[in-house]
Amino acid sequence: MASVARVTTITSRSEQSFEDAIRQGVQRVNETLRGVEGAWVKDQVVNIADGAITSWQVTLEVTFVLDGAHGDASSD
Amino acid sequence: MASVARVTTITSRSEQSFEDAIRQGVQRVNETLRGVEGAWVKDQVVNIADGAITSWQVTLEVTFVLDGAHGDASSD
Amino acid sequence: MASVARVTTITSRSEQSFEDAIRQGVQRVNETLRGVEGAWVKDQVVNIADGAITSWQVTLEVTFVLDGAHGDASSD
Amino acid sequence: MASVARVTTITSRSEQSFEDAIRQGVQRVNETLRGVEGAWVKDQVVNIADGAITSWQVTLEVTFVLDGAHGDASSD
Amino acid sequence: MASVARVTTITSRSEQSFEDAIRQGVQRVNETLRGVEGAWVKDQVVNIADGAITSWQVTLEVTFVLDGAHGDASSD
Amino acid sequence: MASVARVTTITSRSEQSFEDAIRQGVQRVNETLRGVEGAWVKDQVVNIADGAITSWQVTLEVTFVLDGAHGDASSD
Amino acid sequence: MASVARVTTITSRSEQSFEDAIRQGVQRVNETLRGVEGAWVKDQVVNIADGAITSWQVTLEVTFVLDGAHGDASSD
Amino acid sequence: MASVARVTTITSRSEQSFEDAIRQGVQRVNETLRGVEGAWVKDQVVNIADGAITSWQVTLEVTFVLDGAHGDASSD
Amino acid sequence: MASVARVTTITSRSEQSFEDAIRQGVQRVNETLRGVEGAWVKDQVVNIADGAITSWQVTLEVTFVLDGAHGDASSD
Amino acid sequence: MASVARVTTITSRSEQSFEDAIRQGVQRVNETLRGVEGAWVKDQVVNIADGAITSWQVTLEVTFVLDGAHGDASSD
Amino acid sequence: MASVARVTTITSRSEQSFEDAIRQGVQRVNETLRGVEGAWVKDQVVNIADGAITSWQVTLEVTFVLDGAHGDASSD
Amino acid sequence: MASVARVTTITSRSEQSFEDAIRQGVQRVNETLRGVEGAWVKDQVVNIADGAITSWQVTLEVTFVLDGAHGDASSD
């Protein structure tokens, strides 16, 4: 019974848009974690140089289910 | 004199983007409420399944004017 | 037994003062809701034009009791 | 497609416990609203008289789905 | 000298009560982490279907000591 | 006219449950203060040792009325 | 050297206005505490009965200096 | 097109009342800034000496429009 | 050594999208300030008229470096 | 069994540093209260005159145990 | 009568310590602003490279008095 | 391209000072994590026994870059 989940925080940065940053962050997390269920957008920031926006950056709180069969509570 | 307004909270979900979710939520609210003036984006969340984003979800605090002639303070 | 209450949010605007705005908001809510018990002042704003304050505006969280005999949980 | 939901705030009071107050609040809301999906416990308070706890009171933010076929965005 | 600790966030869900959800979450964390010292209840939510509460869910911030001899700062 | 009240903060710990901790905290406060009217649950924490919950701890903001005849504004 | 101050929280209620409630709360505190320096308005609430405002209530965080010669850190 | 506005923070103090402090703060800001549109009351404090309120002080977040023709983004 | 930076708050409004509002706000700030390094999205609001979104508005906290050679700490 | 504790708020000011202010505040509190267990640094402020820092000021939330044998719940 | 003050936000960075960063930030502000009265420490951050702390950074909200004779409400 | 970072929370305790606690916490994290970039000081607490400060404790939110070549999103 998958009743326990973990929440982990990441930041992700894109040259395109906030939504691209979210997509890339979610994709990166999926490479190493199973059972990712959702992400809350905690912060949105733009980085600027020479008067132009150089990147769109988000902080995400990602939730993923811990399955009972594996000991990955120790993984984040 | 329309000096009193109501604030109501909704969540809206789109398969496209946060802005599409906002547009759909505003449209849905306009079907039943008159005098909608604005909405504050309180939260942004993405839902994820099998490693892909399945929906973009926003929580909105919607403000709409109560006109004096009608008793719709009881409507939300 | 009146043990369940509703909380609804309004904004109210007066040309006189914050307290007049609160009085007018409470009066407007009483026209359509029974059992209003109290209001919390969540925010206070002044609107300004040509260097003068044109209105005093408050956001109120209004609490009113739901009586058991009526189905007005659906009213707000 | 049920992609828009409403969030409404109630307070509920029980002589037994916080969990009984939550159960009673959820039950009361279900009498007049369809599609209730969940509730977030925003606050917990105990009322006291003559040195004894007389009631356990919770504030809940209740979410319920608006179905497309009905105009109940105006209901709360 | 055990002077550095980690804080990790989990959610846990029970069909019984919030306290059962806390107990199950603590038990699950103890399967993979040593040195768990405490947990702060960050949020409490009930999930509802067909008018009944189906689960009691808590979000916990769990603190556990990092012992000097092991490199488990990389475990969460 | 009892129109002024004091608010004081306590923490209380029980081996049983959060509600037992609240009951014990309220009882302890009543030993030395008259006119206690209510308490807001500000925080809930569990302490853990050897993988088991050893105590349930709450932080309470307790309100009590100051009666006009006594100078106990100086007591807390 | 008066370098340590205490902060205590009170609520005060007036039938007239928020400012009258503040004045009465400050006056009541001055009866039992010396060295009161200021108060921050933490919350403003109106109580309502039969559609009319019955009282204006404020929560104040009051700061008062502890003088070195007296042991009134134990007074609040 | 005046689509960009600035937000600046001031504190203002009056011997009379909070509303007089707001009026004086708004008037002072209007002496040097054009296009002031509104102000949010962020904090309210009273200063006290010898048991009496000596001043009513507010912190305001003032919004004013930046017009395209002038370089006053550099002014605050 | 550019070790001191300023933070200023603006709001920016676009008829297109939040990201266009951010781009326009950043561009407007760059006309009068040198050394802009980044911006945090503090709030997102949509304005609505006749049932349609008329503008997408953001509040930004903009950070820009103060260089040692110039006295522009007085500019904002 | 020392299971109930009190939390009280103080401010403390030093001409040297924040840490000296904390040390002095803790020392002052220990003169009149037994059982002090810890303090949370809630705020840090510097006071400035003629371009120089004149004092370092902290606000502390101090926790101290109430022992069962004494009636000092009334002391703060 | 100097009853109106301005609040401005800066960040300051030092290779030594947080307190050195505060001192440098205050000194830098005093070069261009008169009447600086105090600063609130809003945030504290350390920057790290190759496993070592490279700088201690603070965000300060600085308050300075606006004197009546000058038009420097436009300066920040 | 290292565009995704992780944020993890630790507490660290020193007998000397807050800054020593920060240094020790950063050093401990660097033993097991590569790419640590910064840390935000979330909380500062002192522990007290027999009237003396026994330790200075900080809570830090530590950010470290995830490099593309390794699967250490699972490490924390």
C-alpha cells in the first residue's frame, strides 16, 4: 500500500520560459526517481545580464511515492 | 453604488499550460457570476504520471462586484 | 445545534474612513445572510487620485452560522 | 470535463475531539454540496470555561468539483 | 560528535486518523533511516469521496542525526 | 467590564496523544490563572527515540480575561 | 542600562472604534506595568450581533522596558 | 502606455490617529512623486511614553505609475 | 568591488501573458538603471472585464548592483 | 514531571554584536526565571545614528520549564 | 517635523562575516542618504565554492528619515 | 548543462557561535555532496542549561548542483 510519499525541493533553469524550466526539472527528476506524482511551484525568478533575460528559473517541491518493497526512503 | 465585492477561491486544471488553466477558470466563473473584475494566482501545481506532466493546475482568488439591486451576496 | 459556520471574503470601499467601509460591508452582507457573527480585517488599502485619497478599502473575512434547518451551505 | 473546483471555508465545533469536529463539518457540507473532494485543516482551537475544555473547533478549507452541466458556481 | 542533522519532508496517509498517519509515517522512515529524532506536523488534510472521509493525511518534516562515521549525508 | 484579555504561549507534552497534551496544558494553566477562555494550537511535534514516538507535543496560545479588580496584568 | 525589554500580547475590545480599543488596552496595561514603550497592532476584528457591530477588538503586542533594579522579568 | 508602476515603502507618524498618519504620508509622497495610485497599510504601531500614546505610526507600500516619457524609474 | 546591491519593486502589465509582462517590466527598468541582475516574481494577477482577461500583471522585486564609483544609492 | 513549558518574548540590545545581545538577554532572563531551556532568534535589527551602528538588537522567544511544585505559571 | 521615513532594501556581501556585511551595507547607504535610522536583517545567505564559504550576504531593510525641507522622497 | 539543482535542509550546532555552526554544517555537507553552491539561514536557536548558552544552532537550506553525468538526484 503506497501510503507514504516523499517531498524534495529542486531548482530548474531554462533559457526559454518558466514552463520549459518546469518540464526540464520534472524530466531530470524522473531519471532517478520513480513514482513522481506532482510538483508545486514555490518560486519563480528571472536572471538578467546586459538588460536581457538570460534564464527563467523555478523552485519546485516535488512529491513522489515510496513503494513498500524498496528501501528508497534513503534516496531523495 | 457598487462598493462591495466578493472574493471566491477556485482551482482550475488544463492539459496545456498555467495560462490556459487561468483562462478556463475565468471562463467557467463567468458562466454563473456577473461583475468579475480580477483574479490573483495563489498557487501553481503540475500533476505528473509516468514521468510526464498530465495537467497544469492553478488556484485563483476571484473578485467580483456585488451590485446593489440584487441579493446575490448569497451566491458565491 | 449551530456548530458549523461559514467564512466568506468581501472587500468594501468608503469615501470616509476604514471604519465606515467596515460598517458598510457588514451592512451589505447582512442583507442576504443570516447569522453573521464577526469579521476579521485582512487588509486595508487607500486609493489615490491627483494626490488625494479617493477611497478607503478593506478586505474582510466574515463568519456566519449555518443553522441546521436550512440548506444554505450552498449560499455564500 | 470536471476541471474546475471551488474552495470554501467553514468552521466546525465538537464537544468530543478535533477529528469529530472535522467529521461533523464534512457531513454538514455534504448535505448541500456535491463533489466534495477534500479538506485542509487551517486552524485548531479549543474553547475553555471554568477550567475545562468545552469544545474542539477546526477551520477547514473544503474543495468540491464544479460539474459542467450545472450552474452551481454561484453556490458555495 | 553528532552535531549535524538532516530534515526531510514526507506525507503519510491513514484510513483511521491523523495520529495513525503520523505513526505509520514515522515507522516507514525508520525502516531506512537511523537517528530519527522528531517530526513537525506541517499540514493536515482529509480526502473525501461520496460524502465520507476516505483518508487522513499529514505532511511531516522529519529530523534525523547524521553520525560522523558514515557518509549518509547523501541519503535522505 | 472584562474587555481586556492576555495571550500567553505554552508548550505541553504527553506520552498519549496531541489531545492529551492539550488537556494537560490547559489543566496546568488553570492552576495559576483565572479566566482562561481558549487556546489556539500553534504547532504540533512528535519526539522520537529508537524508532518509536516518545511524546506528542503542542504549542498553545492561551487567552485569559483580565478582570478589572485585580492587578494581574503583571502575571502571565 | 535599560537594554532588555519584554513583549506581551493582549486583546482589547471597545464599543466605539479600533482606536478606542487600543487606548483602553494601553491604559489597562499601564496600570500594572512600568516602562511601556509601544504596541504593534497584530489583528483587528469586529464582533457582530443581529446585523450590527457590537464591538471593535484589537490584538496588541506591547513592548515594555525591564529596568535593572527590579526582578520583574517574572511579571508579564 | 503607462503599464509599469513602482512600489515604494514609507512610514508615517501622527499625533492624532492612524488615518491622519496615512493622510500625511500620502501628502508627503505626492510632493515629490507623480502618478501615485494607492497605498497598502502594511503595519500599524502606537508609540507610548509615561502611559500615554504619543504617536500613531503606519507603514505604507505606495504604488505610483511610471510614465514613458520620463526617466524616473531611477527615482523612488 | 560591487558588493552592495539594491532591491526595488515594480508592477508590470501586458495584454499578452505573464512572461510578456515580465519582459516589458525588465526592459523598462533597464532604461534607467544599470546593473540589473535578476527579478523575483512576487505576485501574478489577471484583470478581467466583460468576462475576458484584459491584462496579465506581475509584481517583481528587481535586484541591481550599486557600483562604487557612482552615488546612485539615492536612485531606485 | 516537567511536561509543560512557557514561551516568553524579549528584546535585547548590545553595543557589540548580535551574539552579545543574545548573551545579555539570556543572562537577564536567568536572573528571574528558573528552567530556561532555549531561545529562538525571531528578529535582528541594527540601530544607526550619524552613519554609524549604535546598537545590535535581537528579539528572542525564550522557553522555560514550569516545574510542578511551584505556581509560577503566573510568572512570565 | 520629520514624521515621514522611507524604507529601502539592499543586499550586502562580505568575505568576513554577516556582521561585516551589515557594517559595509550601512556604510555604503550612508554615502548617498542622510537620516539613516536603522536596518532590519531580512535574510542571511552564505555563498560556497569548492567546499568553502566565499561570502556572507545579508538583505537589509533600511529606514531613513525624509526631512521636510528637501524633495528627496524621489530618492531612495 | 548543469541547470538543475537540489535543495536540502540541515541543522548544525556549535559550542562557539552561529557562524561556526554554519561553517561546520557546510563542511559536513561537503563530505558527501559535490557542487554545493550556497546556503540560506532559515532559523537560529540557542540552547541553554543552568543559565548558560550551551550551543548555537542553525537550520540551513543548502543548494547543490546536479551534474548531468551522474544519477545523484536520488542522493540528498
